[in-house]
Amino acid sequence: MRIGNSPWDVLGVLCARFFMTLLDTSIVNVAIPAIQTDLNAGFDQVLWVVNGHVLALTVLLIAAGRLGDRFGLKQLYVAGLVVFSVSSPLCGAATSAYQLIAARVLADIGAAMLGPQTFVLITMLFPPNRRRAAIGVCGMVAALSTVSGPLLGGVLVDALGWQWIFLVNVPIGLLTLILAAVVVPDPRPGAQHRFDSPGMILICLALFAISFGLLEGERYHWGTVTGPLSIWSLLACGGLLLAVFVSVQRAQRWAPLVPFALFANRSSSVASATMLCFGSAMIGLALPMTICLQFVLHLSLSRAGITLAVASFASGLVAPIGGWLSDRMGRKPLLILGLAAYAVGLALLAVQADSGARPCQFVPTLAITGIGIGCVFVLTANLAVDVLDPKLAGGASGVFHTTRQIGALLGGSAVGTLLQNRLSASPREHAVQRAAELPPEASASFIDHFAGTSSTTLRGGDTFAGTLSLSQPPDAVDRIRSVGDAVLRDGFVEALRETGVLPIAICLIALLCAWRLAHPAAQAPAASPGSTNQAHMPTGGAG
């Protein structure tokens, strides 16, 4: 039997690519300080090394899904691998922040071309009774890449330099490209003879305006960007373009970019709506907890990463068996259970967060959140493309991935804004409560210092230099520093707990979306073990 005839061989190649692109996302964060120093870049510049990735993916995923339908899944998949592999050495060779940003955006164009095709290929390669296990394997790979990124990134940056977090992709990319050319088949899910170019331009411009506004809102204080252009006008323009896009798509009868038949299918609609909310809620775990572990518990970056990796590890264990569990429990109960587990995990983390906590105390709770993530990811990915006409699979996959990215953008912006707002108020309240512990002459300046903590660096005693008086004896200075440290830690913990209410609420909205999922009896039955669901695929090799 030729290797191209085995769906599991193809899945192995797809997972190697999946691991490579997701690793590229998680590994960069570790190298940001080294990149900033080596390229003599400003923080705003180096931040776009990360933000450019989010922006490119959000804007291009829907278009990439439909391009796969139009030109062929394998053709676009291989083209994405070529673009990604070529961009990696360009990233490593960058000598300025702008060169690196441009090369990263090129890499993300390749990643956007790859993402939707992976799930469509899985849908076409595997019959329903095996598809859930295949997507579960992808979930496990995603979790492993999340764990590996910070650890491998730290080793490469320390030993060889930040350039190697990109250069390591070159041999992997070349090997994956060769295997993809040989192993990956060339299914045609119903290629369209015409392509919705106006629709693609409209959706790209709309998502660009919305994504840029959300990503850069804090930087520009939600005000003017340049001249008459402001963050709010960008968001309004993006919303208007999105409304025009929807109207055009509704009126279009030939090959729309986003067929409205997608939303007539309850499973696909529920999957996208749930992932939109869940993508927002997931930010509620990553951002505050990372700061809490490093600032409140004084953990190093590597120890904080290892602690948070518990959630990824638990997700990786659950993802491969998610399909098996859903066959026995039903998709709707398991999806609701996963969302509930994640919401409970977030609530427990907020309760456990305290300056006296130990990292090991978070392990069971992080495991609960990881179990929730694993269940939700596998089930929503399956639901998004499981019972659709193959001609719609590319569009469904693109919409599903885009909603996840938009959810992350909305959640990151909302959580970051709320956390900053609470940091402006909570530490000052704690300072007022504890000012009586200080010498009377230092109390007023101590309280004033915390009136605008949102602009204060989250560091220890040195941040209180402005509250110290040279006339104070050393023991009084030490006392002020100690109380100030405690105020800032306790204030941050309280701000974290108050901020945690938002992702929990969003997760509950996701639960309401999941509740709309059709009863299992109303869903398309799984194929019998003997079915193949591959009649439309070539019977020969990989092509």
C-alpha cells in the first residue's frame, strides 16, 4: 500500500506542520527581551513582532479557507509551507525591528494559508467515527507545542541567540514540505470556478481595522492615532465594513466568501459562537496568572512557565480521548462539562491567588482548566466542520479559526483594560488601610504614591523611592518599603480577582451558546466503522 493511502500517515505530516507553526507562536515571547536588546528596538516596535502575528492571522484566515476550496487544498497547503519556510531564515537574518516585523508577517501569511486546510483535510480523510480521534491528536499536539515553546525558546536563546528560534524552523520546514508533497493527497471538495474578490477585500479591510484598533487601543489611550484617525473611528469603520460585507454576502448568489449555509447548520454556528466566547475567556487565564506568578510569588520566567504548563499538559492528555468520551457522553454534555470545568478553574485560581500561596497549590486547579480546554477545543473543532457539505468545509474552517482569533483579540483587550483600571484603584485602597502602620510624616506621600499605580512598574521596594524621606531612619525606610511591597502585591491580587469575573462571565455566555447545540439524536449519525467517507478522494497516491 502506498503511503499516501493511509490517513494516519497524512495526519502525522499535518501534525508536524501544526506543531511547527504553533511552536513558532509560543517560542517568540521568551525571546522578546533579547530581540529588543540586540536590535536596539523600542518596546512598541518589538511588541509588533507578536501583534503582527495576531493581525495577519485574523485578517487572512477566512480568505485562506476559501482559497483552498478554489485552488485545491494541497496546492494551498504546500504554498503555505513554502512561504513559512522561506520567511524563517529571513526572520533570523533581520538586522532591525522593521525587517523582523516584515518577515514575521510573511511567516504568518504562510501560517494563515496552512491553518484552515489542516482541518478540512482531516474532515475529508477520516470518516466521522475516526475524525474525532484525529482532531484530538491535533489538540494534543497544540498543547505540547504550548508547553515546549517557552522551554525550548529559553534553551535556544541562552545557548545560540534569539535568531535560532526562527532558524530551527528551516530543516523542519524543508522536511515537512517534502513529506507533504509525497504524502498529502489532493482532494477537491468542489472547487469554485469564480472567487469572491470583492468579499475578500471587504472582510480583510474590516478585520484589519477592528484588529488594529483592539491591538493598539491601549497604546494610543483609545484616542487619536494620527490626524483625524482615531482608535474609535477605526473600530467604527471596521464595523461598518463588516456590515457591508454581510449585506453583500447575503445578496450574492455565486460562490460567496462566507456561504450563509454555514449558519443554517446549528452545529457549525454553535461551534463558532462558543469558540468566539471561549477564545476571549482563555486570555483571562494566561495574562493575569503569568503576572501573578512572577510578581506576587516571585517566580522566575521558567518556573512560571512550568507551572502554567500544567494546564497545557492536562489539555494534551484529554484532547486525544475527547472524541471517545463524546461518543459515550454525547457532544453537548461533554462540551458543557468542559466549559463548566474551565469556569470553575478560573474561579478557583482567583480564590487561590495570594502572596502567601505556593506554586504547587495551583497544580490541581490548572489541571481542571486544562481538562476544560481540551474538551472544548476538540468538540468545537469537530462541530465546526463535521456534518457540512464538503464544498463548505473550507469556509467553515476559516470562519471557525477567525472567530477564535477575534475572541482572543476582544478578550485580551477587555481583560487588559479592566486589569489596568483596577490597578489604578485597588492598591490605593490598600495604601489607605495600611498607612497607619507608617510614621505620620510619611503617610500622606505614601498614599499619594499609589494614586496612579497603573503607571507604576510592578516591582518591589525601589518603586517607593518617591515616598521615602532622607530624614527617615533606616528602620523606618525599611518599614515603608515592606508595607509598600505588601500593598502593591495585595492590590494586584485584588485587581486580579476582580478582573477574573469578566472571563468567568464570558465563559458562562459560551455555556449558553453550547446549550443551543442540537440534541444528539438530531445530529448526523456517525458513519459505521466500515465506512470510509473518502469516495470523492483520489484512490491513488498522494499526487
